[in-house]
Amino acid sequence: MTETFALKGNICYSESKTRIKTVHGYAVCSGGISRGVYESLPEEFSAVPVYDFGDSLIIPAMVDLHIHAPQYAFRGTGMDYELMQWLCNAAFPEEERYADEEYARRAYSVFAGGLRRGATGRACIFATVHRRATEILMEEMEKSGVVSRVGKVNMDRGAPQGILESAQESADETVHWLEDVKGRFSRTAPILTPRFLPGCTDELMHRLGTIREKYDLPVQSHLSENPEEIELVGKLFPQADFYGDGYDMYGMFGDRETHGGSVRTIMAHCVWSDEREVKRLYENGVFVAHCPGSNLNLSSGIAPVRKYLDAGIRVGLGTDVAAGHSDSLFRTMTDAIQVSKMYWRYVDKGAAPLRFEEAFWMATRGGGEFFGRVGGFDTGYAFDALVIDDTSLRSPRELPVPERLERAVYLSLDITGGIKAKFVAGSRLF
């Protein structure tokens, strides 16, 4: 692929949370960055190569803010438990396997290949506690072409011995990992990953806070997913006013000058966040990774996403494989819309259901903001694009482009062969 080029087709991207712009024309890329969308090519781009995709839909590649790579191997199974039981019966036994580097290589090759073929252009990924396996995951993700943040999991209690480290060992292994991967990758970078507060002692959280500040790392973890989990956090961290405050005390909950300034933070779920926590999420600029499929499968509940959007909280989407059984972000969009309707119907009549435009925004710009100027085709944005061929979806009448886009998402064309080309940071993956 040449450095400067244009894609031709039906360009669709979010102008705002409530409006998707559609243009039959050209999306121009130069040096991996968007140079804008045009109905006809400006004179300055008249000589650039044009890749004409006819009547196909061209949309931003999507962002998965929360996915567990080692759990990809058993996705679609073990769905009969709530969170804490599911961890013990499904997730932890699988994650113990990643002490075996040969197994890790096989499993992560499958995982990275799946993300490469799907709608995901960028992702924030949990690995396991195993340092070498985490490096293998980063190697596989680098080869995939998908841009990612990958985290070696930190956990020193509440799990089988095969995936536990002491606080000192966990911190030392994290530093070793960070030094090993420094400067090795162009599309893959580390993210600090305390699994969740029930799995981390006060000592470990202190050590991780120090590492985060020294290496200027972003953070990803879980927050207020399940009532049993929240109750456990209250017992283990009585000094915290609420779950999120437990992260904030150690400098891992967004923008807190008292903890060394801005900390890009993703918290997955936030199903049961109380008003204090919601206020802190907003004040600290924490990203919420909404994972509706996972929340359904583990009976966790329905996150009040309407309240978060109205409050100005940063919200993106996460597939949360394997508690979420599919890595399809199209499916995650539809799940988000559907559960919001149930929340409105049965929980809060004042919380209007999500519209398709809002779910599309969360899957692109909303999550993309974590990575910078990502998730749109505006000038200056990273050029991440999917070309969607929806000709397999026959209709007796001609549909307008917005309806074709909605139909492509609801009918999961991202996992049924509808993605005909994919670009990340200007590079064509296929």
C-alpha cells in the first residue's frame, strides 16, 4: 500500500454521539492519517491511487476496550455461572495453562488471527500473570497488525496457586516484562493490569502504583461488576469509600494530581456504580468499557449507560471474551442497544434506550478516544477503516445507506464474511 491513497465507496462515520455522516465519495489517507472525506477528490489528491470499492460501506475500524486473550480458547462455553463462580470454574483453570509457552503460542496465534479478521482495529487486552506468555501475546498482536495495549495480569490472592504471585514477585515480574518489551514493538504497548481489587492485596496495589508512576503507564481493570464482588471489596479494602476509591488511593483511577497527574484508565463494567463512584468516574476522566454480552451471560446486571453518557463520562465498548461469548463488536453494539431497552422498560423510565447512532459512536469514537484521535475519518484522525460488502443481504427494495449500515451490524456481517478489506493506521491488513 502506498503512503498516500484514497478509498472510494459509501463512507460512514460519527459526526457526534447522535449523528452518523454518510458520503458517497472518498476517504483519503496520507502517512497513516486521515486527510478527510470528500464527494469528489480535491486537486491536491487528484493523482493519488484510488481503491474503488464500488457501493460497499466504508466505516472506521472498531475499538474493543476490554477483552481477555487467554479466555478466547473457551469462548462460548461455561456460561452457567455468575462472576465469582465462573472465574473459579472456567477462567482460572484455563489461565493456568499459559505457564506452558508452547500452549501460549498456539492459543495466542488463534486469538490474534481472530482479531485480525474481525472488525477490531484497536484493543485493550488482558493476558495472564505469566511474563513470558504475555510477551508472546504481544509478539502475536504485533504480527496481526491490530493496534493494542496488552497487560500482564497482577494478582496475589483469591485464585489457584498456578496463577498467583507474591506481591513482591508480581511487581518484579512486571518490571522485568516492561524492560523486556521496551522499544520492541510499533503497534503493541504495555498497560498496567491489576486484575481486580479482590485479587490484589494492599501491598501489591502500593507496588503497582509506584510502577505505574515510574513507567507512566495507562491502567485497565474491573469495577463494580457484581454485587458479591463489591461486597468482597468492602471487606478487603475497608479504607476505601467505594470500589473505585480503592483504585484511586493507589493512583490508578484517572486524573489525580496528587498521584502524579493524568492516568489513562479503563474500568470494565461499572454495572453497580453508586453516585459517589459515578461522580469520581466523571471527575477523573476514567473510561468505562461497557460489556453488555458479558453482563448478560454472568447475570451481572445492566450498566446504566444512558446515565454515564448524559453525565459526560467517557464510554466505549468491550466484548469481554470469554464472559462475553463473541469477539464481534457488531454483536456488542446490538447487545448494548437491547439491554438499554430492558433497563428503560424495567429499571428506569427516565433512562432512554440507546439509539443505533450512539452504539456506533461508542464502538468507534467513544473507545477510540483512549488511543487518541481514533474512530473517525476527520482530518488528523488515525486511518483505521473497514470495507463492508453487504450484497449478501438481499432486499426486495433499495435501502438507504444508514439502513444498510444498521442491517449489516444487526446481522453480524463482521463475522459472516462481510469484511472485504481492513486498514489500521493506513496499513492494509487484508
